[in-house]
Amino acid sequence: MDQEIERVVQAIAVASDVQQTNLHPDALAYLQSVEQNASETWRIALPLFVDATPEGTRKYPSQVRFFALRVLDDFFESRSDTFQTIQQNLVAYIQSEYVYGNSEANASFLRNKFSHTLTLFFLCTYMDQWPTFFADIFSLIRSSESSSSSIFNRHISLLFFHLVLEISGEVADQMIKAARQYTSMRADRDGRVRDAMRERDANRINEAVLTIVAEGRSEYEVVEVVDWGIRHSGWIDINLTITPTTIPLLFALLDDPSLPIRLATCVAILRIVSKGLKEPGDKLQLLKVLSLGQVIDALEQKTRQQQIERGEDVDEGEESYRESLGKLFNVFGLELCKLEDAPDEQVRSEASNYLSQCLPVLIRFMADEYDDTCSTVFPLLQAILANYKRIRKVSSDPIDPAKRSFLMGASTDIDDIDEDDSSEFEKLRKDLRIFMDSILTVDQELVTDAVRNLGLTTISAYQNGVTLPWYEAELGIYMVFIFGEINKSGGKGRAAFCQTPSVIDKEKRKGTDYSEYALTTHGELLLALTRSGISAYPHRYVALQFFETVCRYTDFFKVRKECIVPTLEAFVDQRGLHHPDKALHSRLSFLFSRFIRENKNDIPTDICQTLSESVRDLLQIEVQIPEPDEVETDVLTEAAKNATFETQLFLFEAVGILCWLAGKSSPEPTSLLLSFVKPLMDRLSESFQAFGSKGGQDLVPIVATHHLIFALGTVAKGYPDYPSPAPSDYVSPSLDVFAQVAQAILVCLENMNVFKIVREATRFAFARILGTAGPSVTGYIPALMANLLRHFEPSELVEFVNFITLLIFKLQDDMFPVLDELIGPLGNHIGNLLSQPISDPDVEKEQMETKKAYLSLLNSIISSKSHSVFISERNNATFESLLQSMAGIAEDVSDPASEKAAFTFLGRCVTTWATPPTAVNGVTHNPLPGFERFIYERIVPAAFRVPAAPDLNVKDGQVTVVLHELANFLHTLTRTRGNEAYDFLLNVFLPSQNWPSEMAIEFTTKLRDLDPKAFRKYFTDFVRSSRSS
């Protein structure tokens, strides 16, 4: 056997030697065969592991001995019919290495591996061959020959703890059991071992564990000792773990001077508290015996006082201990919450009373200044509130004082928040807000009063010179911010902030002086906020929360207009837009623009110029060309999306509003506007000239042109829309300014229309300028269209068509000259695009979107006062081809949405050009000659071919909409043409389609007698029944 042992040693040496790679396959194959034949080779493995030299050291290297343990593992997994030999060798090894030796000090990994191997040997021998296993180990623990000064042998004690955990894992850990292949033989063995340990040794194991922990913990790795010593208790009788001896020990460890021991004890007790017991009464008894409520109460107070005494000196270790106490208290409370649903009334009552006694501790943990500690009790709070809500649903009895006091504390008891982690800040606030909403459903008045009191108290304290931490100041403002949400009894609009005597008619609101009415609670909060000066608090979160709040409740400033100016002053100075923290500028720019827009009718015009000048320094446009991350990146597109510039656009809009307000009372109404527009126009000219000299090689002039056009359009956005219809004496001095702006933009577009970002900026700016200047700039639209469509993408065409549709709605009659010149070329352009072959799904999608936008445009024109543009002298020749194309779209059942739009257009054409001659105000309106013939010969047949199409799916909801539109078309035709249409259908068309006379009579009768809604239903049901038959 010595030769075999030597061969194994050599094979392991070869396999471990990187210089003998050519021999690795043979060595590994041999070692694998040794492992696979463990039933025979265990005799080699055992001496490999335990043999020692005459000097007492291990004979073979660590890697050889580790391999030997693996072979023994495989052997023990299947059998152990050589018990005495192996036992004697292993016990001798333990005595030499653990009792008298250094416990494998030079190869610590072998300690863990040996513990596992010894566990496997224990499992296959404990029942019948080695029932005294633990007794033998205990005898070694108190060995009198131990070299340690302790009464316990340190190495044997740690081996014992390792063994207890390994055995627990093998026989009771479901995760370990699930990870290996299930065998009924092994499952039966594990069950028998568990039962035998409970009967024979559980008591002694617990006694040994706790004795070692209590008397010898200072000699060991304290965290491991406490943790291991308790972890095995999950499957041991709880009466053995929790005894009059163990409870004082556990609580002594919980308050031990050593932080690691305290942390480990928290985890250990948490496992005990979480232990599942069949009977709720037993679980309640366990919690009462532990008295954790009182213990944690005392420890929380002690650690909180230590926290106060430390002041700003943070002790991360002690804070982690408070966090562990919070987790332990959370699990303890959750177990009590579960018992409140127990079937036994006495258990429920005792658990509820016990939990009520612990509520003050919960509030104190929630008030901890550290987020991690505060959030440990959130699950418990959530469970308590859910229980309260459930009770309120079935009972309207008043809440008892103790619960009401708890709810009051939970509503507002929030302390320090980590200002450096905004995501954690928002997450914590979101969680707390959920809890507040839960309390709100239990007692709305309580929450409303608590929020009001906290908000007013905080704001008043700051106003009176009390020094507040930033988080208290921010929280006070936040209470005002959320008050409108939680105050369900508050009114809407201005009525939310002042006590109006009754509902004021909409017509009288503008002339009503709301300052004479007393403020509501919410109004008082906002008045106190705006007068307190808290916007000057030197912290970014406080400043931002102030501006978020005043912008949320702009209706308040309509009832207390004197608060507008102080708020605007705060916006434009160091408290707001000029705040030193530039990270706030983006959000504050948006809020400033919103506040100006919402209160523009109440802002005093005499301060508009001052406000405008205050933000002028923030309007300097800078061009930044980014470095592309990828080769495919469009640098121009990325440069156009600059975040800083997009923030500035909010300010440009606000400046536009202020310029408009200032012009209303100024003798020179355009002077302020020109002071902002002219520098932009001059720089636009410079960029245009720079582009002309450098072409497309320099990207800066192109991006600058984009930014400047966008800025000019956004200034125009601040002005009100051109009135429609406009009064005959309507004059706006700004119209000439915007006409000049439009002309300058068009000049840039004519020379730079090859760049998409310039085309996009131009479309944006013209949409705003046309909305403001109206007919004074509509003459530029044809040139605008020609340049936009010279180089375009399908998505741009869709946006342009939608842009024209919007203008028709805004400008009505004033759009006729533009449409007269535009509709023909645009129709040809779109027609050519739609006739292109479809090469891929993207092209198909683009064509569908273009068709949808074009049909929307046509329907807008036919519904407007400019509908005669279709038959104008310029477009009359193409009108019939337009109608034919609409008829073709109307019959395309593959596109129901376009079908519906086409029939809508054709129905409106019938109303417009097929109505018999009528006289209005002395003017006779005649139908379009020959149009009724086209309807009868082309459109009516199409209207009946669609329901008969074989590909039509009448179960499709979109097809139902098409059928409804078909019914509308037929109904409109017969109402417009009268008996002529009925006679045509009954005597000409339907007989030509081989309709039975009875069916034709019934159909035309329904068409004549039913209203539109009823006929739509009849027609849809008729089509479905005819197709099914």
C-alpha cells in the first residue's frame, strides 16, 4: 500500500506542477480513478490525511491531504462498514492536531474541509455505530492538557461549532438539500438523524454551546461563536434554546462592550424570533418570555443618548448596531402583527396590547437621523397601517387615543436626510409619503392638522430667527407642497385658498376682488411661506422646494396678488435663477417660465422690464460640439440637443411674455422686445455669414443658426395668439418685428436647407411666429414649403403637413391665398411619395403616417372657410383627380383608418358642393355642376363595394368604425339630395346590384326614416348579417 500511497502523492505533485503539462492528462486520469473507486481507495486516503512524522507534523502536503478528504467524502456518502478503523484514526488525528497541535494553522482551508468530512462520517455512523459522538467531542473540549489558559480547548470548541453547523446544514437546510439530487434513502437517514439528535444530544449540545459562549467567548472569534452557536437552533426544540439560563445570556450579549458580539447577537435573536411555531399561543408565549419590547426600548434609548453625546462625531459601528436593533425590532413587531390575525381571541388581544406598548419605540426609530436605520422599521409601519385601514373599513368607532397619538407621530416625525444622495432622498420621501397616505385613509383630520401644524410651526420658527437644520426647513415647505393633495375637503381653483361666500359665476370672476375674502388653511400656509423669507435659506433643497411649491399653487397668487412681486424677485436673484448651485438652474428655469405664464395677467407691467433685464445674462447662447461616442452618431443632431440651451428656451419664453406685458403700457411697445430680438438677429446674421465663408466644414455656425432660430421662435411663443376672428381695428406693433424675424429665418433656410436641424428649427419658429403674427407672415409660407421640401425626410413632411393643418384652424380665411398656392404642389408631392414601391416595413410605416397626415389636412380644409381652394382657378383642373384618389383610398380595406378619413372627406364634399341652390343674405349658393353625377357614378358604388369586399373583417373594431362612416356618408347624401337620392338608390342602383325589391325598399326606408345614430347601427348589423348568410 505504501507504493500506492506514493503514486497518489506523485500524481498530485505532477498535476500541480505547471512545468509538467505533458503529464497532466495521465496524472488527472489516475486521480479520477482513485476518487471513483473510493470504496477501495479509502484505505489509501485515510493515512494520506492523518499520518504524521516522528516530529508530530503532518507527513504529506496540504493539497494531498485535501484530496484524501475528498475520497473519504465519497466513501462516507455511500457506506461506512469499516467504522472502527476510520474512527480510531480520525479521533487520533483530532487529538494530535486539535488537542495538542495547532489546528492546521498553516492550511486553514483543511479545517473547513475536515469538518465537512467528519460530518459525513457522523451521518452514516451516528445512528448505530457512534451514538457517543457528541459525548466524545465534549470530553475533548474540557481537556485538562489543553495549552490554553481557558478551561476550554479553543481548537476543539471551534471544531465543535463547525460540526454543529455542518450537521444542521446537511440534515435541515432546505437550500442545501434542494441543490443536490434527491434520494429517498438519504432523506430517510437525515430524518432519523434529526430525531435521534433531538432525543439523545440536543439538550447537551445547547448546554455546551451556551456554556462556551458565556464563559469562553473572549478566547474565540466572537462573531462566529455567537452566530454559529445560535444558528443550529432552527430545527432544535425552542424550549431547549430559550431557557431561564439562555435568556439572560442572550441579553447580556446584546449589550456586550464588543460591537461584533452585539451585532452577531442581534442576528441570532432575530432568527429565534422568526422561528415558525405551529400554535399562535406558543409564538406569543415565546415573544413574551423574550421581553424584546422592553429590552429594545431600553437599548434604543441608550444608543440614542450616546448618539446625541457624540454630536457630529459619527461612529459607523455604533450606527450599524442601531440599524441591527431596528431590524430586530421590525421582525419582532411583524410577528406580533401576524398574531393579531390569530383565531384565538385572547391571543389577538394580548398581541395587540403588546404591540401598542411598542409603538413609541417605532416612532423613535423612524425619527433616527440616519436613513438606513429609519427605513428598517418601514415594513412594520406598513403592516400596522394596513391593519388600521382594515379595521376602519368595518368599524366607524373613534380611534383610541394611543393609536391616534401613534398616527400623529408617524405622520410627521421625520428627521435628517442624506443630502448627498438625491436618489436615496427621493426614495425615502416616497416611502414616507405612502405611509402618510395610509394614515390619511384612517384619519384624514389627524393628518391634515399634523401637516398644517408642522408647516406653520417650521415657517414661523424660521421667520422668528430660529436656526433650523436644512432638512427641517425643507420639510416645513414640503408640508405646504403636499397640503393640496391631502386636504380632500378643499375647494378648486381660487376657492382652495380663500373663503368665497358662494360659487362665483365664470363671467364675474375676472372682476372679483378676492383679497377681501378670508384665507383658507391652505391659503394661510402659502401666505406664511411667501412672507417668511425662507426662500433665502442657504441650501439647494430648501430653495428648490420653495419654488416648486409656489409654482404648484399659482391660483393662490390670484387671491393675494401682493405676493407675486416678492416671489418673482426671489426667482431672479441669488435665491433662484442666480443660485450658486448650477445644478438647480434647469429646473428653476422651467419653474420661472411656468410661474410667469400662469400669472401673466396679474404681474404688474412696471416691473416687467426689470425682471427681463435680471435674466439677460442667462440668455447668452453658447455652441457646444460634442465628441461622438460612435461613428454612426450624427454630431449635428447631438449638438442641437444641448441640455443647457434647452433650459435657456424656458427663459426666452418668459422674456417673450414679459416683453408683451411691458409693451401694453409703454409708449414704445416694441423697445424691450427689440432689445432682446435684435442681438439674436445680429448674431444670426453673423452665423449666416460665417457659414457662407466656410460652408459645411465648420459645424459651429450651423448649430448656432439652429439655436438662434429656436430662441427667436420661443420669444414669439411668449406673445398671445393672433385673435381669430381679428377685430377690424386690431393693431399689434410687434407684428412688424416678427415679420422681420420670419424673413431673416427664411433667408437662412434658403441657404442652409440641406441641414435637418435648420429645417426643424425653422418649422418650430414659424409655427410660433405664425400663431402670434397671423396673416402678416402667411405670405412666407409658400417659400417656406418650397425650401423645407427641397431636402426632407418623410417624418419632416408629416410634421409640415400637421403644421399647415394647425394654421388652418388658427387663421381660417387668412389661409386661403396660402392654401391656393400650396395645395396643388403639396398634393403632387405626397402623391408621388405614396406611389413609391414599399421596400421594407419602415417605408410602409412612413407612407401610412404621411397618408394619415394628408387626409387630416384635406378634412381640415374642407371643414374650414377656405374649402373653395379645391375648385379655385389655380386648382380646379386637379380637383377631379383628387376626388378619384380619395375614392381609391376609400375602397382600400387594408387601411381602415384611411378609409374612414376618405369617406369623411367625401361626405363633407357632398354637403359643400351637392346641396341644392340656396340663398343666404341675398347671395345664391349653387352646387358644383356635375358633382352629383360623380357621387352617384363613382362614390356610391364604392360605398357598397367596401362591405362586400372578401377581405373585410367585420369583427375588427376599426372596420366597425369604417361601416359607421359609410352609414354617415349615405345618410348625408340622402339628406342633402333628398328624393333624388332615394329614387336613385331604390330604382337605379340597388336593382343594378341584384337586390331583391323587398330588401331595397326596407333599406331605403330605414335610410329615410332613421336618425344618423340609429341608421349607423342598422347599417352595421345589416352588413354583418348579409355577410354571415
